Amino acid sequence: MEYNNPKNYSKKNLWKWILLYVVIAAVAYGLIYYFFFANKGGYSYNPPQGQNNYGQNTTPTSNNAPAIKSDQDLTSASQALDATDVNQIDSGLNQNTADANSFAPKIRNKNGTSTNWSGYAVETNLASPANNAVSDVKGSWIIPAIDCTNATSNTYSSAWVGIDGYSDRSVEQIGTEQDCINGQPRYYAWYEMYPKPSFRIKLPVNAGDNISAEVQYIGNNKFILAITNNTTNKTFTTTQRAKALRQSAEWIVEAPWFGGVLPLADFGTINFTNSQATINGHAGTISDSGWQNDPITMENSSGSPKATPSSLSIDGSSFNIQWNSSN
């Protein structure tokens, strides 16, 4: 009987055992993954309904309704309107949507009239406004109930406060939208740093809600845009960058733009209150003697009024806008 040295046995069979262990481990891993993880867990991104993997909208829209695309923006849903601490702003990741509608600068017919704006604007001098003058604008309004009874097509209206746009080509603005889509009222909040696209805000709003909004310049091309639904006590605040002239402040109802000025929704009457601007460090109402104001009537191409502002209140902080016609 020949004696086999254990050392020789180990040298001949070690790699066989190693290979066997590897095969068993691979089979076990495959079985565990199949029964416990495959199609049952782990990380899997499923785009929201109506979006593809790039967040783009794939849901069909009506011929008259602007298509919507999706994007991400930093938002905050519970901060004070009068925010001054930039560190408190943009403190959460919520998905908002970039809207194909554009809330564009004023399309001027002549002084005091516009194709797409109605409301009030102020500048240091309407004929020769100073640059870098406006640092704050604020105002409040009640979201009107849109009347879709006689609408034969989709109609649109937006109420907002903002800086710039009256006599230059940018606007820093925030407000609410009141539309009639397929015969039904639709309301949402939004902001825009025109010419960049507008963004819908995850701040629920409805007809009758009391809204306050503010745009504040804080230096270094930074703007704080804030909007509060005083009815629900919810606030959205964002900080955005723009190189802007800061010539004007506005309180406006607008017929948005989508390849042209859209039909104006029948909002009845909308009341602006607590309207105030800060220009060259001085805070005052629309009628303040430190600047000039322009009441703007929205007119169609024939010169007929679409929306008309009232005179200012005695203190210059309030006025209303009356709807006249969709087109």
C-alpha cells in the first residue's frame, strides 16, 4: 500500500475545490437575486405618468392647450414671504413644470395701452427711466373665479407682480394663472425670469384664495421671488439669477403668449391691494411722488379694450382691473 503525502494531495486538488466553491457561490447568488430582488425591489426609476425617462411630457394635449414639459427647480413650501436670508431659500427638491406659455414683456400699442398687459407700472421717469433703480415690488389680490360659460375656445389670464418689462426686454415676475381649459376653470401659481421659461409652482391655489407676492433684488444679480396663499398659509420662495436693468415695477393682469397673444379669460374683476415698490431705496405706493406711474389698458388690434384698470385708491396702493373682452 502506497502512502500518499498530504502535501502532495493538497497540491493536486486545491484548485478543484476552489473552482467548486466559486460555482456554488455563483449559483446561490443567482437564486437569491431571482427570488428576492428581481422585479420585486431594489432601485428602479419609473417616470411619472405622461412622461418619458427624460421627464419630457408625452401626454397628448388639446389643440388649444399649450404643451407642458417637466423640469426640476429648488423650492421651499413653508417660508415667510418677507424672506431676506438666502440660506433659507431653495431648501427642497420639488418637481415643478416649465410651461410653454410665456409671460412676456409689455407689447406696447402706445403709452397707456398694450396688447397683452393691463394694470399699473412705475418708473423713475416714464420717458427716460433710470437703470438699477427698482429693488422691490409687492402686492396682493384675490384669485377671481373664471367664467367659462361663454368660452368657445381655451382662454387664459395671469395676475402677477414683477420688476422690469415695461420698457426693457426682461421680466422677473411671480403670480397666479386663471384659465378656462376645455370649458373648465384651471388655477395654478407660477414664476418666470423672462426670457427664460415660466415655471408652475407646487403651491395649490383656487378661486377666492387671498394671494400675496413679492419680487426682491438682493444684489449680485440675485432675486428672491415669493408667493403666499394667505388662505392656506402656504408659501413658495425661490432665489433666481438674472442680469436685469431693474427699470420698472408692475402690478399686472396679462394675456399670456404662446405663438401669439392668447385669448383673455373672463376673470370679471380682479382687485390689487397693498401695492408697493422700493425705488432708489425709497418705499412707497404706486402713486408715490418719487416716481411716475402709467395705468395700462389692454386693447386689441382695433383699439377696443380687453381689460381696463380703475383709478388708484386715495393712498395709491389699490385698484381693480375689469375684464372687457377675450380678443
